[in-house]
Amino acid sequence: MKSGGLEAEIWQVRDARGRRKVWVSAKEPRVPLRIETFTRAAGETHQLDYSNWIFDLELPAGFFRPPAGIALEMLEYEEYE
């Protein structure tokens, strides 16, 4: 299977809520190329295509610091639910 001209594998999950499909590049690095979600209740399908992946991009450490006056709080997954 191809997605955006790249060889891809399709991973799929189905349940009572609907279907989720992910096209993943067949070669390293294994990255998502497309995500498709079908919701049974709404009868709707949505697609999200990823393109122009950039690897080995160097970002300064300050890129990940929040702006002054912004406080971040760390939550564990169980706390978030």
C-alpha cells in the first residue's frame, strides 16, 4: 500500500464505536502518514494526513521553556482522567 508516494502498512482497530486506521511508513523511521477515524454514531469519517516530516531538527533548549508568568503543572495519566 502507498500513502503520499511512500510504502506504508495499515494498522486498524474496530469496535462498537467505529474504526481507526493508521497508515505507517514501511521503512525507518516508522512515522504515521495518515490517520482515518470512522464514528458509527455520527456516520462520519475524518482523515488527517501527515506530510513533510523533518528529522534531526535542532531546537534550542529555550524552545521548550514556557513564557514568563506561565506556570505548568505535571499530571499523571490517572489524575487527568
